[in-house]
Amino acid sequence: MAGLSEEELVARSGVDAARVRRFVELKILDPGHDGFRPPDIQLARLYESLDQAGIAPEQISALVADGAWSNAWADLIFPNPHPFSDQTLAKLASERDLPRSLVERTYAAWQLPMPGWDDRVREDDAECLDLIAVIFNGVGRDEDASLPAARIFGDSLRRIAESQVRFFRDHVEDPLYSSGLPMKDAIQTAAEIGKAFLESANHGMLLLHARHMEHAIVGDVLQNLEITLERSGMARRRPKRPPAIAFLDLSGYTSLTEREGDEAAVRLAEQLGDMVRAAATRHGGRVVKLLGDGVMFHAADPADAVRLGLELVHDAPERGLPRARMGVHAGPVILRDGDYFGRTVNVAARVADYARPNEVLVTADAVDAGSAQGYELAEIGEVTLRGLSVPIDLFHARRA
């Protein structure tokens, strides 16, 4: 493939021609026989930013000459960086009929720096504006309704990216740089490992997102089917002994992990997993899946789920975990790929959301279907839960 000319590199990197020529003179950019390579776009941007921050290109040149620095990372990690387009942010927003306030608020929600309105933008900024337009028009051009998804995406993906880089630094880079290898060789090795890591991580995120999306969509479709059956007057067959679905949540998990970092989150998740698996085995329940700060359970006998919840709520603080809460509901469920779907699951999750720390709340359906032994029940009464159209009769479970 033909290389890039100086003019093309200038256009795609946003770095002026005089600066590019200076980088070539210092041998920190090398056009080669075929011209510049796509990774040189990223290198030109980086060395321009470093110069503005007080690290002169002459210093980088000296490091390269001494074999203490290598550009290998750019070749392997950024083979095709997004170039600058020839359009400004203002023009792109106008072409898509996007209010400037929406663009500003969306970039803030994504936790990304926003280009200036009159600045030429990168090609991926243009793609980002296409995404904003799809969501904005899809929700009836309601600016406030467009932002929640942007906040979730921005915060979640930023955390994932930062966690991946921290993992790579702790387990690959730092051991390499302290191994005694010449820095140039260590950088080259880290870049080669990093390329494989980045490709696998990107593919893994797509795979996992697709699985989670499939799960969420199936759950939504089945909920719609249950609603349709109810409106049509068609009752589904009710099992003679309906099983229980229960959700356990840790209170204050998010604020704790934000304060103490990702390592604390991993440690708590591991402690939670160890605790719930052992307790579920003792009480005849099954851990369906771990949810970061919570757990979903299935139990053939709702009473087993209640006893399990009482033990976990009691033991969580003693194991150094935040206080826990649990919601238990019984009813028909749909099993698919090892997971459970349907209204019973939705109700159990809503009950857990309603519970306060150290509480185990049980629906009337779970009380009727279970054989209460080893605990007492105090009736709370009918409660309207978020997301449910019909009030639910709840009981507060306590150890006998």
C-alpha cells in the first residue's frame, strides 16, 4: 500500500508542515521510501502535544538515538488512527440538525473532550454525531431523553478502558520494565503483547455486549408476551409448586468502589461470590449469575430462598462486605440458556430494589408457595413498586 505524502500527513494529523519536517529531521518520524505510514498520524500528534507540555522533540530524538525509546508502540497499537476530516464541528452539527446544547451535553455525558465549534474534527467525531442524531431523532427529538444512554455508555466504557490499561500496566509493562531488558526492547515486547491484548479485548467486549444485549432483549420480548396474554384473557399454566427467584444486592457498593477503586470492586465481587455459592449449596438454592454488586438465585422451594437470604444478610458485614438486602418472589419462570426470564424475575428484582439494608422482603406468592420454617414473617401490606402496574403484597422475614 502506498504511503502518505507530507501533505496528506499534515491534513490527517492536524500538525503543520514545518513541525512535521522538524520531526523528520530529528528522526522521530521516518517517511521511508514509500512515504509516511498511518501510525505516523498518531506520532505527529503525540510529539506536538509533548512539545507543548514541555518535552521537546529534541529530547525524544536523543532517547531514540540512545536506544532508550522506540516508536514500535504506534505501529502495533495504532495501525489506522482516525484522521482529521475537512469539516468543523459546527458544520457537522448543522448538517444533522442537532442543537448545539445537545452536542455539548452529550460530549459531557460521554466524558470526552469536545472540539471547538470552528475546529476541524476527527472522522470519528463525525461518526459520534451520527450516533447522537440517531438517538435524538429516535426519541422524538427530546434532548433530555437522549442523555441517559449517553451517560451510561460514557461512564461504563471509560471505566472499562481505564481498567484494561491499568491491568496491562500492572501485569505486563511494569514487570517488563523492571526485568533489566533495554528499554527499547521492553517497549517493543510490550507493544507486541499489547496488540494481541487490545485485539482480544475489543473482540471480547463485542461478544459480551452481544450476549448481554441478547439476554435483555429476550427478557423484554417475554415480558411483552406475558402482557399480551393477560390482555387477551389467556392465563398461562401455573406450576403446582412454583419456584422462587431471589435477588441479593449490596448497599452502597457503587459509592464504595468509586472511592476505593476497581481493585476493591474485584475483591468485593470475589468475596461475594465465595459467600453466596457456599450458602446456596447449604440451602438448596442455585446461583444463577453474579451481577457485580448483586446475585440472582433460583430455588425450588421459596422457603429455601428466604432462609438463604436471612443467612446472607446476617453474614455479609461479618465478612467485610457492605450490608445486603434481598427480595424473594415465587411464580412461573422461563428457562433459556441457563437463565430465567419472565414476570417472576422482574418482580423479584423490584422487591430487592425496594428492600432496605439488612432486610429480606418476601412476596405473598412466595409465602403461599413455601414452607416457612426457621423464620418469622411480618406483613407489610400492599406496596406499589417501580415498574409494576399492580401493587404487591409484601412480608418482612426475620430469623425465628
